Amino acid sequence: MTDLLYSEEEEALRAAVRDLLADHCDAPGVIARTESDTPHDPAAWKALAEGMGLAGLLVPEAQGGQGATHREVAVVLEELGRAVAPVPYLTSAVVATEALLACGDEELLGQLASGRTVGALAIGLHTAPDAAFKAVRVEEGALHGEVTGVADAAVADVLLVPAEDGGLYAVDASAATVTPQVSFDLTRPLATVTLSGAVGRRLGDAGPAVRRALRAGAGLLASEQLGVADWLLTETVRYLKERKQFNRQVGGFQALKHRLAQLWLEVVNLRAAARGAADALATGDDVDVAVAVAQAYAAPVAVRAAEEALQLHGGIGMTWEHPVHLYLKRAKADSIALGTAGAHRAALAELVDLQAP
């Protein structure tokens, strides 16, 4: 039976990433970035990707990566979720990297593994692993078309673009027009990518590569949602222990204890689902089922944790200065990223031969 507990190496990795993010992604700094024209944090990304080599965790050592598994990537994403870190890790080190692994393009894999090149799959962030996706036209060897809702396209150096001829093309981001969209989650901005005669290099077949990339992204997104929910629960418990009303700790009120206990149970279950998905991706066992289970469960728990935290923080939770709103927006945005919970429940029902709800 698979052991879903964290290994000593994974706990050491967690500690190192948490220490780094404490230096680079404190709440006031992240809030300030969301108010600026540059929501991404290049210093944090450089420290994670180049300094610690985390951009290449999924890339084999022979191709310039670390040769780790999805379990280690899941630990990193938990910590990124806890900090709502404004870095393109999920989009570049997971989704784009998985697409390149499917195509076997060693040159680009090495560039993404180094962290000095950021990749983005030119597909709307809302797209579920088995859903239809927008493909651009190929006319006389050039790419034409528009894709909306592409996450982290603004900081990408290379775009991986599916085309109607069935191919996946690598396009230099400077050859595309990237127009920022209004994003609910300001720490993971979206953009519209417009191609007007851009020349791309064909990497391989788009269908299998996109499905693999989105499936891995959805499965590991659950770990980010776990990090979001875990921070919200921990911070809310800490606050209720300090806040006093009628000369009593607010956390001592029985009704609030019950709410926190219920939320704790849900977060524990979310951890099991997220770890199950990460382990399945690492081992290749029942991947589709594990990913569908994780995403069907993760989004509602993360959103509820954010809503409970907002309420239980009282008036301070409604202020811009308190970081709860960052986590609420990330949880809500993640709830539709890479497929909604309903879409994953429907997929799960089909996988296990049950009638879809």
C-alpha cells in the first residue's frame, strides 16, 4: 500500500521553501504587488527556480532537471499556496513542463528546468483535462488566432500553442500580442494571446501533450488549494486565540469551536485527496481517478475555508490590509481553474461507471 505520509526529504524541502517564501512573499509585499503593474515577483521566482532548482523538479537529470517526482512538486505547491506566491510555478514548472515531456523536446525542457525561461501553455486556465480547447489556425506555415484566459502569459518567454493541424508549437512570446485581462486573482493574472502570422516550431502532437499537461496541473493544483486552506485554518485559529470579547477568548466559544473542528476535518480529508493525486501522478496508478477525486473535493473546501476565515476574522477580515482577501480570491479562482468541481465529479462518475449527477 502506498505511503501518503511526507518523507523526511519532503519535510526538509517544505522547510526550505517556507523559509524562502517568508523572506520574499510576506503578505504586505504581495498585497503591494497586486496594486502595481507587475504582480509577479521576479526575485522570488529566481530564488525558487534558479537558486533552489525547483523549476526542474519534474525534468530528468539527463535533461538538466532534478529528476524528482510529483510528490516533491506537490510539497512546493502547498507552500506556494500558503503564501499565495505570485510566481508562475504551476503554469511553467508543471503544466508547460508536462507538455514538453509528452513531446520529448529536450532543448526547451532544459531551458524551463533552469528557471531562466518561463513557459506557458496557450490554453484558457479554466479548461479541464478532457475538455475541448481552443486551437489556432495554421496558414502558410504561420499561426493565426486568439486564446483568452491564459495564465501567466505576461511573464512567459515561450508559448506552447495548440494548432488546428493537431500540432503543438513553440512560439517566442515576443512574436505574440499579450493583452492583460481583468483577473479576479491578481496574484495569477490572465491574458489574451493573439497570434497574427507568428512562426512556431512544431514540438509534437497537441492532443496527448495538452491532456497530460492539464491532468498533471489539475492533480497538483489540489496541493496548492491544500496550502491555501491550511493557512486559512491555522491563521484563523491563531486569531481566535488572541481576540477577546466580553473578557473571554473568542476561540473559547463553543459554536466557533464546532465550526473550526468541522473545517479541520475537511482540510485533513483534502490533504489525503491531494497527496493521493500527487502519488498517483508519480507512480502512474489510477491517475485519472485520483485527479478527479482530488479536484472534486479540493475546490469547495478551499473556498469554504476562505469564507470561514473571512467571517471569523470579523471586521479586520474585510480590510484590504489583511491578507484574507488574497486567499479568498485565489481559492475562488482555483475553483474554476483546470475544470470545476462539477466537471471533475462528472468525469469521475464516468470513470467508475456511475451515472453522473
